[in-house]
Amino acid sequence: MDKLELSYEDALIPKDQILETAEKLRPEIRNMRNAISRGYDDDRASINLPDDDEMLSTVKSVIEEKLTLEPEYLIVIGIGGSNLGTIAIQEAILGKLYNLLAPPIKVLYADTVDSSLIGNIIRIVEPTLRRDGNILLNVVSKSGITTETIADFRILLDLLRKYKKEYRDYIVATCNRDSKLWSLALNEGFTALEIPLKVGGRYSVFSPVGLFPLGLLGIRIEDLLKGAKEMREACIDMELERNPAAIIASIQFAHYKEGKNISDLFFFSTDLESMGKWCRQLIAESLGKEFSRDGRRVNVGITPTVSVGSTDLHSVAQLYLGGPYDKLISFISIRKPGPHLYVPRMDGYSDLVPGIDGRSLEEIMSAILEGTKEAFRKDKRPFIEVSLPDKSEGSIGQFMQLKMIETMYLGHLLNVNPFDQPDVEKYKRETRRILAGEETA
Ligand code: PA5
């Protein structure tokens, strides 16, 4: 498998300082290595998902069974960690315009309780149901009690029931075995897929959360896991210079200590925009914490932002190159070119933009990326570079595993728990209380 590459010559942190910081990660790397032998009985449980052959074979058999129904639409109902990873991988591999390319199964995402969004989803799929075509609902909620997910699920379930006597066959619930949703799924006769208890939402993309919908759409989920596993091995390497997660976490931490608390993920690939949203949640929810691991009020966090090249050079470049020195940029690019598209030679057009006649779009994009990096260099703005071999399952698996382990290492350096989200739970509890008509405590 071709490997993801990291370069950090322009990180503006001396290499010995990076390695000195990385030294602090040794105990956590050891914990990570030990976690591998502990299966799901550790907070770092998600790193063992790529080894779980039983889970993979269960997911694959459910996919096989549901494909026999010949669904025209898959609706993934979930929010946050329960859908961002799926969207990220689907768009990276199948493209942002996937649904418009006449695929055998189209995919829609119901996340928030926005009546326009859900109303439009109903408008899109109802004609299929009306002519007796099939749709699948995959409700994904680790806790099984997230307000938005359950509200949307009930509305879409109601729609399905109107048209299908055997509606149960068209529902897959992905949740925690201890959740109320799990019991309901079993009572109702829906297929249920398990999210291991210790695998947190934002670390769950390699569990049935991502594997079922992605496999159903034809994505090679074994290769995704293979990529993740290869990267995991690199990220637990005690030879720190060879450990990309330790290196990036150390660079980010060093900049954070100097007041650069914004991490911009600048993807030079339109299809990776949603990958940016997945990273954003991972970093924000894992590292933005009120209390340290030892209970002190610390209010730490790295603010993740997402940019897409070259689109956002026409939006944020002025700020990034002229504004405060408060960011570390990660330029993320793809090495293997996509379809070869060349700017045609045309009489009378050469003067508009000189130098692009006969050039491929990749060449132009790469000139833009090089130009951008040069501008950052000249202005002493720090950046690192991550290049993915291509947008295959293996490469995407490598990238996502890298970001997850890097985030865990940053949690260690910042001395916060990267696996909980107590303040998200606050809003969830308050919402449930308001909807239940209860008084505030
Ligand atoms: O990463 C997380 O834990 C959260 O973002 C959750 O995924 C999100 O809040 C949805 O929760 P649930 O999967 O329980 O519906």
C-alpha cells in the first residue's frame, strides 16, 4: 500500500524541540501499545477496530442481506460522531457529486432537526416508495437517546410504515448494546449492529457506524481497515522520528504553547471538505476541555478550522497571510492525479491567463499550492504538509487513523481526557429537560 507522507520543514519549530516534546509522549505510546492487547477494554479501544474480524464479517453479512432488497436510497440518520466520518469517507472516495452520477444506491444524511432538510429528504424518497421501490434507514446513535436522531428517525420510520408492510426489514439500528435503542430494535425486529461501549462517537468511524453504510455503497471496507491498521503501527512506533502522530502532535503542541491555538486543515481537494468537518469535530470535542485530567480548571483547546484549496484562497488567504500569527496550517494534498483534464488551446484566449494553455488542472492546482506555500514561507507562517497517495480506501484509512491517534496524543500533552465530552452532554440534558417540560435544576 502506498504510504501517506508527512513533511514538516516549514513547521518553524526546530527538530530537536519537536523530538524533545515527543519524548513526553513515550508513556502514552506505551499505553497505546498495551491497549492493543486489551481489545475494547480501554479508553483507546477504537484503535482495535481494524483487527475485529468478527465485527467485519457481521457487517458484511448485514450488507449482503440488505442489498437483496435492492434499495434505491440509503438514509443515514445520525449526528456528530455518528455520521461525520461516514460522510467524510463517502465524499472522499465516491465524490461530492456522487448522488448525481446515477449510482445504484443514493445516500442522504438526516442529521439535525431542520424541517427543510427532512422535508426535502421526504420529497426525494417518497416517489420511490410510492412506486414500490425500496429505501433503507440506518439510524446511528451510540447512546440511542440523541434528540435530533430519534426525532428524525421517527418521522422517517412513519413514512416507511405508510408504504411498507414489512418495514422492519428496511431498518438497521447501529448503537450501543446497553442503549434503549438497542432494546427497541430487538423488540421491533430491526437489524441491530453494535458500537463497542468504549468506542466514542468521534472515534467510531471504523466500527459499524461507518462500515455498514459505506460498505453498502460499495466502498471496500476491508481496505479502509487495512490502511488504518498500517497507520496504527506507524503511530505506535517508539522511534519517535518515524511516528507521524507523535511528530504532528508535538508540533501542534509547541505552537499552542506559543499562542498559536488555531489549527487550519487546508485540503487541496474538494472531495475532502467533509473530511475537514470530521477532523474539526475530532479536535474540538476531544481537546476543548474545562478541566485537566487531575481536576484543575484549565479551559484549554485548539480551534480547528477547515479550508479547501484553491476555493478558500479566495476567502481566507488575506486573513491567513495578513492577519495575526495565531495559526498552524496543515496543507493536505493528493499525490495521484485524478482524471486528466487539460485547458484547451484556443485562439484569442491565451492573454486572459498566460501560462495555462495545454496545462492539466492538476498542474495548475499544484502551481497554486506551491505558490501558497511560498507565500507562507516568505511571511514566516508555519505549516506542515500531509500528502495522501490517492483517495483510495487505504489512503483514507491511513489519514483518519493518523488524525485519531494524533488527537489522543495531543490530549496527553494538554493533560485532558480526549475521550469524553461533558459539555456536549450538558446541552443534551438541558434540551431533554425542556422538551419533557421539567423545571431547571
Ligand atoms: O463524538 C461524540 O461522542 C458525539 O459527537 C456524538 O457522536 C454525538 O453527540 C451523537 O451522539 P450519539 O451517537 O449518542 O447519538
